[in-house]
Amino acid sequence: MNINLEIGYEQLPMFPHLLSVQPTAQYKLQLRYDDGTEGVADVSHLAGRGVFRQWDEDDLFFQVKIDPETNALVWNDMLDLDPDSLYLQIKGLTFEQFKASRKQPAHAAD
């Protein structure tokens, strides 16, 4: 039995690139993406849980940066967040809704 594990990356929707992050309050981040989307993401549901307990040490939460290689939000070597999930939160979309919104219309036959 052959199992094809190849992923058609050309079929996956591309998320916008995160341009800036600014903590505005405890566990809230003002984010701006290259498609013009801007908004505040609330990450309070992570606070105090697992590695995210570190946010409360030395005001670490307010030291967030964007990793230039991965585009992830980073605080230190052990703490990062995917900007794509925060983009969906700001837009109020599920991944399926985002994917559907990115589908290109079929070109009319010539």
C-alpha cells in the first residue's frame, strides 16, 4: 500500500506577514499585518499556563519582538506565538473561513 504524504503547498493559503507588534496592556497585543489588517489580540487565555507563566517575570510580556526569520512573536528562546492564529483572532475567522476567502476564482476559458 502506497501512502502519498506530499502536501500541495500551492493549495495552502498564505497568511499576511506581521509588520509590527506593540503590547498595549497586560496580555493584549496591537498587531499590524502587510494586508492592512490591524487590531488587538487578546492572549490572556495563555497567561499563567505552562511556559507562559514567564510573562509575569520582570515584565517579560512587554518585551515582545518579531523574529525576522520566522515572523513569530518571541519573548525569549522558549516562548513564542504564531502570528497566523492571532491574525485569525483579529479578523474573527476560523482557518476554514480564511482558506475559503483566499481561493482564487477560476479563470474563464478563452
